[in-house]
Amino acid sequence: MIKKTLVAASVVALGAGTLSACGGDGASADDGTITMGFAQVGAESGWRTANSASIQDSAEEAGIDLKFTDAQQKQENQIKAIRSYIQQDVDVISFSPVVETGWDAVLQEAKRAGIPVILTDRAVDTEDESLYVSFLGSDFVAEGEKAGQWLVDNAGDMDVDGDGDINVVELQGTTGAAPAIDRKEGFESVIESDPTISIGASQTGDFTRDGGKQVMEAFLQSEDGIDVVYAHNDDMGLGAIEAIEAAGLVPGEDIKIITIDAVKDGMTALADGKINYIVECNPLLGPQLMDLAQKVIDGEEVPRRVVTEETTFTQEQAAEALPTREY
Ligand code: AHR
């Protein structure tokens, strides 16, 4: 159990307008072990699998008692899981919101119960900043900008059918999810500087390989002269590769492909020449999350926003990085 003396210290250190770290006299062990409830989005992608493993391994290493649920990409399941963590009176709740909106009610419940919430990976859209103590994750707008910048910088090689225009098809992530909204916005804000580049079609593939394949099959039927696929994650890009190959075309040559994540399967396809460029999104958030949770419980100040460090990969860089790639 997190002792009441510690609780009092936490409230003071966190100051007015933030949540106290005083949840958890029901679920915690009597020896000071922190109990964390984590509501994961699902298992939709290679990125998510690596992210879940990172959180589970890091909790074990940090001696944090982790209660973990997989919401199967449904907001109602995540809300149910969070409510159950509140009922169990865990010390801290963390989750990666499947979509941006619709969280205020359940976060108010956590706040009333005195349980601090740490957002990981994805943000929520709320006007009440007191509903969570910190948000750890990538800058998705910057990721979209990097993808767009590479396309603009390499525009000379991207007009595959030589008609003077670069026709991009976009495979969006889950509708309403922060990475889908932000990666679209970032990409569009950069490509608008080049009038030869335009997005001819854009549809969600829900961040899954199967979704990416199905949407790409439809694009290949409906769109003339596709030059470039911009996929919001590797898995959808890998699904698009399957559809492109099934149509008798060569991915990476007949149609250029840009994705985001840089998980092993994506990096392998990049090194093999089937993808042309990948913007990294780092899933290994576990160690930083456990560190933040410990600090919140100890009553230390924590930053409102912790941005993950990330890079980008060309085909040559992927071949070099692959042998030591962790995920
Ligand atoms: O929120 C991060 C995104 O979610 C990853 O880019 C994607 O692969 C995952 O499903």
C-alpha cells in the first residue's frame, strides 16, 4: 500500500491544479509496491506489440505491479478497463487513448478517486488539463512533416509515371486517433509547398496490415497513375505492398512507399527496396513510463509533456540498422 504519509507529501509537491498521487490503498501491497492499471489500445500492429512488451518488461524490472488490459481498439473497452482500475483503487492509471475525444467523464472519475493518470503514446483532446499529470509520447505532427519533407526533397524521383504530377494515396490510421490526425496534418502542411504533389485518395486502414491491403486494393482499382503511397504506419504499408505485388507491380519502384514506425518488418521491407523511406516512431516507452509513475507517487514534479526522440531511415540506413534493431 502507498502509505498515507507519502500521500500527504505527494499532494503538496504536485501543487494546486494537478492530481494527487493518493490512489491505491485498495490494490497495493502493504510493502509500498506501486500498482499501475494500464489500458492498452490493442494489438493492431508490430509497433503496438513492441510497445506492450516494453511496458510489461519495464514494470517487472521496476517492481511495479502491472494490471494490463487489451481494449481491442475499442474506446468503450478502454473506458471499462479504466473504471475497473478506479474500482480496484490502483495507485496510478496509464493508457494510450484509441481516439482523442470522449475521455473527460472517466478521467473526472479517476480524479475524484485521487488516482493520477499518465497518458502514453497518444494524447486526449480535453480543455481540462488537470485530468492527467503527464503525457509521454511522440510528436506525431513532426513525424508527418518528416515524411512530407522527404517526398518534397525527392520529388524529382517520385513522378513514376512521368505525367508531371505526383499522385499520392494516403493510408490513414484509425479515424479520430491522434497519430492519424497529426500525421495527416504534418504531411499536408509540408507537401503544399510543391504544387506538383497532391493527395488523390485518402482512407483509413485502421493501422492494420489487413486494412492497408484492402484499402490499397481498392485504390489500385479506382485511382489512375498512383506514384506514391503514404501510410501512417508500417503495417498498413506492408499490407499495401501485398496488394501492389498482387496487381503485378513492383513496390518501391512502380509505386514509391513512405511509412511511419520503423519496426523490424518495416525496416526489412525498406532494406529490401520495397519501401522507400520510414520515419521512426519509438514504441519503447516502458522505462520512461515507470520512471514517471515512480516520481508521481513520490510526489516529485513531473513534466507535463515528454517527447520521444526519433529518427528517420533511408534504404541504406535500414540495412545498417537492422542487425541491432531491438524491435
Ligand atoms: O500510436 C502509435 C501508432 O499506433 C503506431 O504508429 C501504429 O503502428 C500504432 O498502431
